Amino acid sequence: HRVHHSDTQMDVSTAIRFHPIEIALSMVLKIGLVYALGANPLSILFFEILLNGSSMFNHANIKIPTRIDKVLRLFIVTPDMHRIHHSSDRNEHDTNFGFALSVWDRFFRTYKDYPQTKHEDMELGLNWQDEKPEKLGWSLALPFRKNE
């Protein structure tokens, strides 16, 4: 999951930024669950559309007016709410894990309403990364590197 969190500029592309091994393992897990539960193919399609659509929305570099964002957060995960999860500050990135409904972070007490600094000043990415995460080789090697 490090590749996803190495992005220092959060936008819609962050939603699809994953290591190929993580994608493969996720697919194996999902296929196993679908097989074990005997899930309806239409339900799976609906879930995947919801998952990917909300992920793109959560990672979008859009500014929702504060008053509207505050109301939306009562129900769904907004980009500002999820951006805190991408902070390089451990106290912030260990919060706001939800992908669609904000109720889960409130229930598990992982909800954080605002970052310690303004959203615009918040540092995103891994605080120990030494090279630009845009480099493909760096990203592919990232899961096998130790935190420096």
C-alpha cells in the first residue's frame, strides 16, 4: 500500500496508484470471497463500481465549500476528509480509513475532522521517501524497502 501513499500530489490518479503485486493479491482475495460467499455477479459489479467511483471521488483534487463538506462528511467520505489519511504525519495518516461511508471511522474512533495545519499546507506522501515517487523503478521497489 506504500505505492498508493507515496503520491505527494493527491488527485484522481492517486486512486489507481497501486503496486502490481498488491493488485494481484487483492484480486485473489476478492475472487476467494466471491467464491466462498457465492455472491451474485450483479452485486459484485455494483460493489466494484461503488468502490472505484468513491475512490476516485475521495482522491479528487476538488475543493467542496466548507459548509457543504461538513454536512457531506456526516454520511460519506469527502476528498478533504480522506486527504488527512494521506498526510505524511503518522498521527494523521492513521485516521480516516473509510472509502465510502464516514460512519465506520466514527464507529472505530479513527475519524479526524481537520489536519493540524491547513489542507493546503499539509505534506502528503511518505515522510521518509528519498526519491521522486514518479519514478517507476522506485515505485516497484518500494514495498521491499525498509523505512529509512
